[in-house]
Amino acid sequence: FVGQETLKNKNRESQQTAAASHIDAGQDIVVNSGRDITQRGSDLYAENDIALQAGRDITIDAAGERSESASSQSAKRS
């Protein structure tokens, strides 16, 4: 009896690359929000003051990069 084998491979990859923004003011930077302010992965430069005023939360985070990969293999004999 001669058999047959079938192999199935599945691969998945994803990558998220952070791109920073740069804000440079000759005087002041003022940001007002009635709710939240989130500053992520950006450079803020001002000759004088930087003011962030929010009605709720102010979040300042570094930029993040992420990479994922997954693979699977299955075999079927008949």
C-alpha cells in the first residue's frame, strides 16, 4: 500500500515601526484640551515654556516598535 502525505505550512508576520514627530517653537508651546492629551514618541522644543493643560489625563510615552511572527505546520497521511 502506497500512502500520500500532505503538508500545510502557514506563516504570519507583522511589524509596527514608530515614526517620531518633531515640534520646535521659537517661543512657547501651549496645548489645551477639554479631555485628554497623549504625547507619544514626539520631541517638543520651545525657547520659553511648554504648557499642557487637560481636563482629564496627560500621558507622555516613548515611541514603541513591535514585531510578531507565527508559523504552524500540519501533516495529513492517507
